[in-house]
Amino acid sequence: MFLMPSYDGIKNNFRLANANEEEEEEKVLKKVAPYMGEYRKYTVWAAILMTLGIVANVLPYFFLYQIISPLTRGEQIDASYILVRVIAVAVCEILFSILYVQGLTFSHIGAYNTLKNLRISLKAKLEKQPLGNIQELGTGRIKKVFTDDIDQIELLLAHAIPEGIANILIPIIIIVLMFITSWRLGLLSLVPLVVGMFAMGMMMKSGMEKMNDYYESAARMNNTIIEYVNGMEVVKVFNKDGDSYKRFGDVVRSYRDFTLDWYKVCWPWMAIYTSVLPCLVLLMLPFGSMMVLGGTIALDKMILVFCMSFAVGPSVLKALNFAGKFPQLDYKITELEKMMDHPPIKEGTAAFKGNSLDVEFKDVHFGYEDKEVIHGVDLSFKQGTTTALVGESGSGKSTLAKLLVHYYDLNSGSITIGGQDITDMSLEALNDQVAFVSQEQFLFNTSLYENILIGKPGATRAEVLEAAQRAQCNEFLERLPDGIETQAGDGGKQLSGGERQRISLARAILKNAPIIVLDEATAFMDPENEEKMNAALDEIIKDKTVLVIAHRLSTIMNADKICVMKEGKCIAADTHDRLLESCPEYKKLWDASVSASTWKIKEV
């Protein structure tokens, strides 16, 4: 007499093996549910149709039993008896195909609309982030999140949820029927399930420990590949192929190593559950045969349980394969939300109510993460005046300019326009008051006309053309085949750096904001065009409040006020002539600028 495991013991083990998977599934479902909205019903209907489809796919095993059972008892059956059941099998298979395909159709409608809602939600959160934070994330990581990571969630929505539900319900029903037919054989069928579920649980537990390293290495590789491609020109020109490729190779190998480490941990457990779960007859065949020979169970009952067991294994395996994806999907959704979980930029709802266009920085402190780079800056400039920020690279000039246009929130202190704190007004209201032209301007892959029109979407064509003329764009527009209707190309690649900057300046001219921030706006100007550009800038900034950041001090020597920045502090502020006399740091910068302007290659 062999010993049988107790039903309660096996049931408890089965429940424990499922606990982690159910918990993971519940967590993921809770995170995804808010994005499903009205399309949740499609996922529900998909699960119902797929369940009915699997029922139709399971029924042929019972028709097979009805054919085999009489034969085991030596009963005579005619051809019509067999034909009816063969037809029933065919009908079931057709029903399965129809129901399952329709279920997949509904699940994909729900899935892709949920992905749409998810992308729109993340985009809304991204728009509320400080622009500086967005730049720090990098285009590679943001692209991966919005395309690759979100696309992989489709597996959860279109397959794992509806198919997983369907494929787990049917085995439960069949196992109950097995116990009704023969509780002994039912218990024997659970043993492979318990072993397989345990192996699946161990695989998921082991895999989770490696998952963070794996995904971090994937993100590093993605950003490095994009940087490698974008910087290929520099790499080739300066013969840095070896250094650049070494870094590229290091991150690719790192990704390979983390991936292999992950799979090495998971593979043994995967082999166990994929081989054991489909074989519910593993113990039923030897012990069931002994029971039949011993007369404790009828042969036809054993055949019935055997037939039912063939329907359980594939469904359980498929359901568990989907269950194994839940930790990965949970990680991805968590990462999506974490990436967008930075506090939104402080933004009010008020319109601009300042009593003037005077700008004032009051005890401004700011830092990137834990490193403070602006240390208590006090700075003011009056309406209608031009103020220049100068200093060595890294002194904080561009950071101050970005703080004025609210790229970041301050650590402490305040920035006001006409006495109104910029955090009290909406971003739209602030953007209406300030035009920002930086040394790197992005052009959309549309016509140059439409790129300029961004400055004032309601402008007439005449206003756009005038802005282009004032920004000295006509010179190169006349050379282009389609003039101002020429396509800019990806990122404005059809134009040179100076030409892109003039299109950006035309955009700012059209906007006609009362406060203008010029961050190296003439950085890409060649000497022939610089004079024209400066003349255009003089006309544009007339009666405007202007903040200029420049490395070439000759371009700002006539500013009303020049502020000298050093190591995140404003160490002096006065006119050009007075600073030359009173500020050694400015004198050093000026001498360096003069020396650079007169530099030329010696004749050999």
C-alpha cells in the first residue's frame, strides 16, 4: 500500500506557490486600471470570449472519452455514434477559433487604447516637469520609455490578462471534475502542479533580484548607442574610434553579462516547470494503473481523468508563462511612473500682473541634485535696459538665464518680474513675457515658415516674412529651392548652425515678448554676418528688457549693466569702463577676449 499525500497539505502548498503570482498580478492590474478607462469593457469581454473558446477547445477530450470508454468495456458502437462525436469535435474547434480570435480582437482594442491613454498621461506629466530635468533624462531614455517600454505593456493588456484569466479558470474547473470522478487520481494530478508552481515561484523570486541591474544596464546601453551615433562625426574627425568604441563595447558587454546572469538564474527553474507542468499523468499513469489492477477504480474513470489531464497542462503552462511576465511589467510600469514622479514645476494660475518689466533675483540658490551651483545671487535690471552676464565656463551664467525662464525651481530665494514672483503666474503667462533664444535651438521637421510661425501661431504671412527679414534670414532663404517653404529636416539638419540660429531669432522676433533672454544667440555667426546680426539685435531689443549671456565680450561692452559671475556668485556689476578699472576678474576676461579676437595662424 503506497502513502498518499493529504489533500489539505497539497492545497496549502498550491496556494503558497500561487501567492506571489497573484500578488504581482494584483499590483500590476491596480497600476494599469486607471489608464484603461472606458476600454476596460473590451478586456472583460475578451476574457469571457477566450474562456468560452478554451471550453470549446477542452470539450473534444470528453468526446474522445465517450468513444474510448465503451471500447474498454467491450461494448459495440456503430459508425454513426463515432461520426456524431467527430463532428462535435470539429464544431468545437471552429467555435474555439471564432471565439478566441474575437477575444483577441477585443483585447487588442482595449490594449492599444490603454497604451494611448498611458502615453497621453505620461506626456502630460512630462510637460509639467522642469525642462532641465527632461534634458537630464536624455532623449534615449525618454524614447525607450515612450516606445519600447510602453509597447511591452501591450503583452499584459492584450494577452496576459484576458488569456491568463481564461487559461487559469479552465484548469480549476477540470481539476474539480477530476476530484469528482476520482479524488485519488485528482490528488495525484496535483503533485506535478505543485512542483511546477514551486519552480515558477523560485524563478520569479530569483529573477526579481537581478531585474534592476538588467534594466539599468539596458538604459545605459540605449543612451550610449544614441550618443555614439550622434557623435560619430567628432569620433571620426579626431580619430577617437578606439576610445568611443571601447565605451560602446563596454556597455554592450555589460548588458550581455547582466542578461546572461539573469537567465542563468532562471533557466534551471524554467526547465523544471516547463517539463513537469504538462505531465499531469506523471504519477497518475503508474499509480492509476495499480489502482485499476487492484480493482479500486474503474478503467473508464481512469481514462476520463487521463483525457481531462491533457487539457490541464497546456492551459496551466500558458497561464504561468504569462504570470512570469507580471514582475517585469510591474517593474516597467513602476519605472515609467518613477521617471515622471519628480515634483512638477511650481506653477501658479495667475496672469501676469507685474507693475513693470523690471526683473529681480533675490538671494537665489540653486543646485543640481545635491550640488549647489548658484549661491545667493542678488541681481536686478530695469525695464528697457540691457544686462549682460559674463564669466568663465561653469560660472552659472546660462543657469541664471534658464532660471528666469523657469527651466528649474529654485532651492531658495525668488525671481520676480515687476514685483510678481514667476512661480505665481502660469507658464503660459510667463512665456508670453519672456522670449528665450539659446545657443542650441531645435527646428521641427516642417517648413521654415511654420518653424518661425511657432513664435506667434496667429501671425499673418506678412508678419512672418518681416520677422525673417529682420533676423537676416533672407540671404540664405533666397538660395534655397523653396525659399521659406523649404523643409528644415530632422532637427533642422538642412541648415547650418548659424542659419538655424537666425530662424530661431526670427521666431523670437515674431513672438515680440517684452523680455528677451539671449544665451549665446550669435554663437554660430560668422564674421561677415555678425555685424548684420548685431544690427538686427539692436533693433529687436529696442524698448525691451534684455538679458544677454556672451563669451565674446566685444558684443556686450555697450550693455547698460554687466554682471560678472564666478563660481555661482555675482562678484561685480557695473558698466564696461568701470569694471575694467575696478574688477580684476572682468579685466582678465576682457584681455582674454581681445586676445582671442586678434588670434590668427602664423605664416610658415
